Amino acid sequence: MKRDLYAEVSARIIAELEAGAAPWIKPWSATPGANTPCNAVTNRPYSGCNVVLLWMAQAAGYRTPRFLTFKQALELGGHVRKGERGTKVYFVKQLQIQEDAEDDSATRLVPMMREYAVFNIDQCDGLPDSVRAGKPSRVRNPDHRDDTADEFLHSTRADIREGHGEAYYVPSRDFISMPAFEAFNGADHFYGTVFHELSHWTAHKSRLDRDLKNRFGSRNYAAEELIAELGAAFLCAEFGFDGDLRHAGYIATWIDFLKADKRAFFTACSQASRATDYLRGMALAEPADLAA
């Protein structure tokens, strides 16, 4: 019987949510600059649902979120210890399907889900020290604003208005309302919240153009909240903040949403990755590029 990879992954996420846990909340204390799962050989960060799945693997107590394949470990002169189990990660491969047996040009591309296993470097022996060395950590004060994160917020050119009573994004006027930093329980809470609203900000029609007209309580509304939750989690990991579940009230709706569509979690993760990539692009762009 052919396996349904979408259904398998969705079932794992649903099980976590039904247990009252959000699998995108990192299971360890944050170390600035070292929390986004990446390939230990290429240093390329994983994206989409793979970030969440590798965070779930971190619950085993691995010291760093650095992973590699069985073959990569061998090529480096090391090996995966006997009995260790890998973590499955996924990618979509476009397959060209011929629609007409008599017309070679009549083809279409069909996305096919593929999987492979990766292992944390803590599951391996004999690896060189260079592979074990991740990004250097930086020192920050959990009770004060973070200069690096503030520079990132400023570089996005988002209209963030602090000093208001609540945190929310207003699509019609395209601005983010935020309480003052002092109203939050430390930097983790403040930046986790502003990253959530900044993820909503990317949905504006002039940016990634996601639908923000859905009614409160609808599945589409919950889907956008899930995208923003994931986007905030991805950014918190990148900047070394401990995330928390800011919208626990949506868990039941998210469960229904994921049960109704086995691809919904993949879509939400993909959209969240697009949002964070967009924000990084804004941060790296020169003023002249933004004006063009």
C-alpha cells in the first residue's frame, strides 16, 4: 500500500496539538543565533515543515540543531552510531507526466512528496570539530531591548507604532500597533509578539497578498493565525528568543483545520517561510532597491 506522507506528517502535528502542545515552540532555552535547524555540512537552514519536525526531534535533548544524512557522516570520516533513528524531512519534487501517449509534448508537472532521513550530530561519532561548530552565540539581556532585532524591525520599513494598548495589525491602514516594551514580560514576549504581527504585515496586497478578509473564527482566519504563529517562531529562533504559544485559543480550530486538509500544515509552513524570507529580503535590500 502506498504511503500518504502528507497524512502521516499531519497526523503527527494533530497528535501534538491534541496533547495541548504546539510543536513549533522550541523545546529548549534559546541561544541567540543557533536555534534554526540547519545542515551541518552546508550550514544551509531547513525551511517549511522541516523546521518544525526537526524542532520536535530536539526534544530528545540534542545540544545543537545541526543535522546531516547518513552518507554525509560517512563522507566526513564519521558514522551514525548503531541503533540511532533518523528524523524524516521532506521535499517536493516536480515530476513530468506525459498526458498523451501519442504526443510527447503533452506533459504536465505533478508535485510529488519525497522523504529522507537526517541525524543530529549528537547521534554521530568521529565527525570533525568543524562540523560540530555552529553559529557563535551572542550575549543579550532578556529584560532589555535587543539592538540586532530592533535593527531588523527598522530595516523592514514596517510602520510599527508602539505605546498602544494592544498588539494587532491593521490591513486597511497598513500599520502595526504594539504596546510599549515595558508592558511586556521581557524581550522574549515583546519580540515574539511583534514578529507575529510582522508576519501578518507580509500578507498585505502590496507584499505577499494573502487573504486577510476572513471572519474571526473561520478556518481561513485560523490559517492566517497559524502562518503568523509559525513565522514568529521561525524569527524567534533566528534571533535567539524563547517563543511561547500566544494564541492557544486557536488550537481546537487548528486541529479541525488540519483534519479537513492533510496538506494544510505544509501550506502554512511554506507560507510562513515565504513571509520570513520576504522580511529577510527587505532587511538586506538597499534603500535604492526598495524605491525601484
